[in-house]
Amino acid sequence: MNFLVVNPWIYDFAAYDFWLKPLGLLYISEVLTYLGHSVTFIDLLNRHDDDLISKYPPKDKKYGTGKFYNEGVEKPDILKNIPRKFKRYGLPLKLFESKLEAIKKQNKVDAILVGITLTYWYYGGEKTIEILRNIFHSTPIFLGGIYSTLYTKHAEDNFSKFGVNISPGTGMSPLKTVLEALNEDTTKLDNFNWFEEIDLTYDFYDSYLTYVVLVSSVGCPFHCTYCVTPKMWKFQYRSTDKIINNIECILKKRPYVKDIVFFDDAFLLRKDIKELLKYLSKFEVRYHLPNGIHARRVDDEIALLLKKANFKTIKLGYESYDFNIQKGTGFKVTNNDLVKAVTCLKNAGFDMNDVYAYVLVNLPSQNKNDVIQAVDFCHSLGIKVNLNEFTPIPGTVEYEELVKKNAISSNIDPLLLNNTIIPYWSSFGLSIGDIEEVKRYTKAKYTN
């Protein structure tokens, strides 16, 4: 069969290409190819799309990151009162339409797959599917991803007007749903260890790539109260030889790639992490860990192995300065753990300009002083801070508690849970004034 796979636009108040690649859709596309199907892939967030850069050359920033092409758009009614500009991030509308028209002329498309990651990005998916349906009037469209999994009923109701089939779940579950709906054989997927056997080749991109994103593991054994990952994925990791072979294949085809990003939720928790790090050092690339590694697992040996392998960006999960919040949200890190991790990274020779700690802002149990203390603490250690504004996610302890307290409705529109705008309307957490003050304080701290 001929599949069209589309990574949708982002409609939001802010978005930036911090190594964003649609891993779920890429894995699905690789498996479809493995099963013998044909895949045409459109990534609307590809800043280096050949048709885009001829008119809007991208300006790459540090380690291949950069700004998305964007255009101002009208806000949905529910966000009309938010005093910020709303934008569409990704390829221009006309360019997307021209690509679709060309595909329609070339081949019959049997089915279209779209995936939405962040729940409050569903509006961008809706606008993407609206265009798809205008051009492919009767082609089956299937919607998967994190949004569809966490907000299945909302997705069914919201996308019914386009005749979209909702395919929730993780791993091969949504793909099985798609193939069964198309009367295709799925027996090859039974007991198929896709994560071990399938490489991310990036062959679906014809354009230049400033970086590639991989995952060496999925899931996380911790159960933090604000995180839904453990409920979606059982923690498992790919064998070292498969990871190394995957990188070798990518670099053989694209020897110019200099930045490889691991987007694991628990990179350091695999039992053979030391072996993996030793093998990674054979490649002349820079590695990055943007997803918050476990500070408690960083010791002198791990830090030296990370340095030898040429890891650059290190982001440590820290979240809060307050011991009670640390304990109450999962107890995966303490202040002493952070001190030890930073000391080991310093001793290993890391550039502290590339070492960050994630500090949560606006947790329901949090006050402004906790955030300021966390910023001061990180600054005293000589590392940078990433302020990470809290978003309530269905299935988490924090979300359920807010529903019980009537702070949010159980059927709240996901658009309102965009962490950028929560302080404008919510009765929990910090005020917009407090959050702006914390941001100004942090900026001044690291400017002085």
C-alpha cells in the first residue's frame, strides 16, 4: 500500500527547534517499509526542507538548533483573551498544499497517518488534517500520538468532522489498528520486537540534516507525580550493538552529521550504560542529552565516559530546591545528588555553559521562593537553569489531584493546559506576575 505520513504544524505562542524530530512517526514509517509498504513522508517542521530553504534559508544556531519559519495566525476562540501573539510554526500553507497536489498526481494514496505529540498542540494537527482532507477527499486518515492516547475521547469528538480514525496507544498498537482497519495482514507484528530490530535511518528526509535524534531506551522506572511516561511505556532499552550499528548506517549515508541527540527519559538507567558510552566514543560527533538525566546516577566514572564520548549538552533533572517537594513528587533527586553530579562533571572537564538543571515552575504545591532558591542553588554550582513550566497531564497524580480539587475540569480543553498560558486563567500555582518575576530574576542572575 501507499502511505502518506505527515508530521503536523505547531500552532502555539512560542516554538523552537530544540532537536525536534517526529520519532513516533519515523518508527511507524520504518516498520511500514519493513512490511513492504511504500511511504511518502512530509515533516512540516523540517527547517531544511529543500522547497522551503530556497525562499527562507534557515539560520542554524548552536549544535544544529534554530528558529522555525512561522507566520502569525488567528487564535482559536478559547484563547482569544490571552494577550500574546499566536503563530503557525512550520512550512508555509501554500508550500504544503503544493506538495500534496504533487503527491496526489504521482501516486494513489491508500491511507494518511498523522501524529500529534504535545496534547495542547492538537490544534496544529487539526489545521493540518483540514488541509489534507481538502485535497484527499475520501482517503482514510488515521491520527495517533500522545494526544490521541491521553485524550482519546476528545480526539474522537474533535476530529470526527474530518472523518478521521483515532489510533491511540504506544509501540505497534496504533499501527496494528491502522492495518486491521485497512484489511492488511498484521501477523508479522505479533511478538515483533520493533524497538530492538528497527533502525531510525532518516532515509525519509531528502534534505540536509543538521542533527539526528535517537532513543536508546523508552520508558522510565521512576514514577514522578507530574510525568505520565511510566504509564505509557514499560522501561526497556535497545542493545548496544544495535545502537552502534544504527549510528554507523546514518553516518555512512550522511557523514556530514555532527550532532546526535538522545531523547531518552532514562538514559543513564540502562545496566550496560558504561559499555554503551565506551562504544559511542568511536564516532567523531557531538552527543546531547536534553531530556533530563538522573543526577543520582552521575559519578566520576560516568562523567569521564560521557566526556570521552564527546557529550556536550547535559541537562540534569532537578525540579525543586524544597526537600518536601522533591520527596513528594518522586524523590529521584536531592540537592546533594545535584552537587555530586555537577562536581563529577566539572572534574571530568565539561564546559559548564553546556550543563543545565531543569527547574519546575508552577507546580501546585510550589511557591515563588522555591523557584528562586533553586535558581540560586544552580547558579552557585556554576550551571545554567532551564525553567520548565508545569503542565497537568492526564493520568498523572498531579492532574488527578487538580481535578479532585476542582482546580481544573476533567473534560478541560487541552489548549488551556499549554504551560505558557496556564497562569493567565488558573486558580492553582503562581500568578503570571510571579512567573514573569522569576524569569526576570533568572535572566538577571545569569547576565550579571
